[in-house]
Amino acid sequence: METIIEEYSPGAVARAGEIIRRGGLVAFPTETVYGLGADAMKEDASSKIYAAKGRPSDNPLIVHIADMDSLNVISEDIPDAAYKLAQRYWPGPLTMIFRKKPIVPDMTTGGLNTVAVRMPDCPAALDIIRSGGGFVAAPSANTSGRPSPTCAEHVIEDLKGIIDMIVDGGPVSIGLESTIVDMTGKIPLILRPGYITEEDIRHVAGDVATDPGVLSAVSDKERPRAPGMKYRHYAPKASMVVVEGDNDRVVSYINGRIKELESEGKKCGVISSEDNKNSYICGIIKCAGARNRSDEVARNLYRILREFDKEDVAMILSESFNGGTGSTAVMNRLLKAAGHNIIRV
Ligand code: AMP
Ligand code: MG
């Protein structure tokens, strides 16, 4: 299939909307990561998303909307706390889960009786959602298992020739997927951490809890409640380890380990903080941002993982970016990329 690749413009929005309305697939920017959009109300259109991404069909899609009226069309039993959160954080990087109305096809929700809904804070996304009919299912626009795309080039790498259109709106501003909160229980439950933190939600909605599966390795006992979180997402091709501990010990461990691996002929990569980037003496060093600036690390992480894939490194050693506001989301993605392989030094 020939994939149309166009920069964001009124013409591109009109073409994207038409493709979505007739059941096709369009990748477009949002403020979190690029999404792969299809008409959420059409069973056949949603099913194409799973096929294009190679995504397991029990992994439900987030329905993207552009106005509050649309929320009531697809979901019911919406608690007051959800309206408060929407008022404060929509449009924005917050996905909320509600009981679904029958109008939403099972294919879109992976067979669940709930639906995940988000209103993105990105003009290109909002324009395309409106032009596409108002309800656009859009998971991240990557091949399943690869890091989510943070610029159009990443989407081209994974999906060119497989989908109808890619709208290029430049690099995204956040770089990690939305915070997902289940609003169907007594109190909001965070299923996936993101830019909007537990504290942010508590501030607006009062009581809130986080699913225990979020930062631990997945065990049967603590299986995450967002079906997608059980898969090894965000995975680079290389083996990866996160090194934690006293800063000097971390740097000297990483330097020592890379020397060893390089002597065995293995190419190694380092994900470094700005603070340490001049302290490494070997390996391919990529700086993710200042240690206490999760926003910088979030914007750079997936790009760095993709670059290491291209450079065919055998082993990635990453510093830990724990601490500082918003670090829960960064650590969740970093530990998933590393398959929860942590070394404490
Ligand atoms: P992505 O759009 O690629 O960021 O993936 C969407 C995420 O939302 C996956 O982890 C899904 O499992 C999760 N999700 C979507 N709908 C629901 C739902 N109804 N209940 C729980 N998790 C959901
Ligand atoms: Mg995804």
C-alpha cells in the first residue's frame, strides 16, 4: 500500500478525516506520542489497527474525542470526579476508563465492557478527530513491542507501506503515553503512570490509588489491570539493564562492565544523565536529560532506544532516573524496556 506522508495543514486534515471516515488508518501527532487512528465506531476499522501494529486483540484501544459532549455518547456512569478531572486536565495527557455504551464495538475495547477515553491537547490531533467523525481509536503508532513513536520519522520506520496516511506535526512535546485512570471503581485507580501524577489527581479528585502492578515486574498475583501493561512493551532489541545506587559507584560500574563487554567484541550503549555524560570512558553515550528533569528524560527516552536499535548495540546500560516529580512514569517505561533487569551497586 502507498502511504501518503504529509505535513499538518488544513488540506492534510481534510484528507486524513476522509480516510478515517471511510475506514482507513491515519497516524497523527498528539502531545504524548504519535497515534494510529481509525474510526472507533467501526468494527472493521478498529480491527485494522490491531493487524497493522501486530497488536494482540485483547489489548483495548483508547478512544480519542474532541469535545465533552462526545464523552456521553460512548460511556455511562460517569462519576463527578471524572468531570472534575476533565475540567482540569482535558484536553491533556489523561485517559479515563468508564462503562461503555453498546454503540462502541467490542473490537475497539478488546471485548471489555469498559471504554478508555482521552481528549488530546494537540491542535493537529483535535482537527483530525473532528474531521474523522469525532471518535478516533488511536493506540501508539508503532509496531507492537517497539518503543512508541515521538516523531513522524519513527512512524515511517514502523508503518510506511502498511497504513493509508501519516500526518507529520513535528516532534511531540511530552514523549510518554498518557496517564490511564480507571474511573469505574469507588476511587480512581491509576493503571498506567504518565505526565499527570497521582498527586495531580489527588489534588482534583481526592482519594486515588495506583495499581500495584505499575512498578513491579509482572507476576500472576499482581497482573496489571490495563491489559496492555502485561506485554513487554517499549522493548529495545538489545539486552538492557538499569543500574541504581550511589552516583560514583553507578558510573564506575557502567564503565567497568562496558570495558568487559567491549573486550568480548560487544557493542554497548549508555543512557546517561546530563550530570554524568562526561564521566563515561567507553561505549556509545546518549544523554537523556538532567537526572531530576523527568520531562526531559521522557521526551528523549524512546528516541534513544530506537537509535540504539539502529546502531545494533548488544547491551544498553542505563542510569536510574528515580526521584523528582513525574519520575514514576519514566521509571515505569525504563524498567519495562529493561524487562525489570536492575543492578544495585
Ligand atoms: P496505547 O494506546 O498503545 O497507549 O495503549 C492503550 C493502553 O490502554 C493499553 O495498555 C490498554 O490495555 C489500556 N486500556 C485501553 N482500554 C482499556 C480499558 N477499557 N480498561 C483497561 N485498560 C485499557
Ligand atoms: Mg502503545
